[in-house]
Amino acid sequence: MASSQTWLLRPLQERSTQIFLGVLFSALIVVTFLHLFMPQGSALHVSAYTVTLLGKYLCYALLAVAVDLVWGYLGILSLGHGAFFALG
């Protein structure tokens, strides 16, 4: 059981993964701060449209990762992810 846990956690222990997750989390915090706490007339204010657009991009990225995992690693062509994504 311990070997399966270390296999699952190995990608999280790589330096590049930690840097990527740190940058992603920092960008999330900065965009949230700039949207909520900057006045609308400010040059640093992030509009609601931009936040909505970033949310859509993240949904598309999540779909791409799901299809990559199912089709790429497992070799199973499943269009169920696309149908579920199209409905929601």
C-alpha cells in the first residue's frame, strides 16, 4: 500500500510541479485581489468579464486534462466527457 501512495505523490514532489502550482496559486490570489479590492476606475482593476473568461479557460483546461488522462494514458476513447461538458 505504501508503494502505491509514493507512486501517486511522486509528481507532486518534483520541483517543476511545485513551481507551477505556486505560480498558479499566486495568480489566483492576485486576480482575486485585483478584482475585489481595486476601484473600478483603477488601471489595476480586473473586470468581471476577465474573471469570467479565466473561469471558462480553466473549465476548458480541466476538460483537456480529463480527455488526456482517459485517452492518452488508458487508451480508451471516451466521448462521455465531451457530452457531459456540452450539457453543463
